[in-house]
Amino acid sequence: MKMKMSLVSIACLLAAPLAFGDAAEVYAKNCASCHAKDGTGNTVMGKKSKVKDYTDAKVQASFTDAEALKAILEGKDKMKGYKDKITAEEAAAQVKFIRAFKK
């Protein structure tokens, strides 16, 4: 039984970078121009739009995963929604990706 658990664990660990890699690609394509590759918002458009710094733990605590998902899909303030460009699964992966910026 321990052997099966180990194999399942290994399979999950091997699959995780693939899923995260897809999220990174979606983020780079759709989000980084404003939110920056590192989530700081330190871009021309990010500064102009006053986007939040996702590396800041206080910023991360200021919104729920459900709020982030809604903002990604439907838009918020100056940000347009992406429900016509990405799937709900990709949007959920973006929330996890954004959460990983927290220091």
C-alpha cells in the first residue's frame, strides 16, 4: 500500500509543474503587461492603473479567491474581464498563480 501512495504522490508532483506552467503562460500573455511578471504591478500600465502589488501579504489578504476569480472573469475597475479568452479552469489557476506571489 505504501508503494501505491508513493507512486500517486510522485505522479502529482510531476503533474504540478505542467499545470503551473500553463498558468504562467496565461499570466504572461494576459496579465503581466499591467501586473508585471513578478506580480508587483511595476509596469507603465500597472502604475497608470494603480494595480495592486501581489507580493504584499496585506494586499493578498485584502481579497478572497472568489473575488479574484470574479475579477479575472468579469473584470474590475479599469481591468477588462477575460471570460471570453480563458476558461474557468484557467482563471482558477490564475488565482493560485497570483497567490504564489505572496512573500
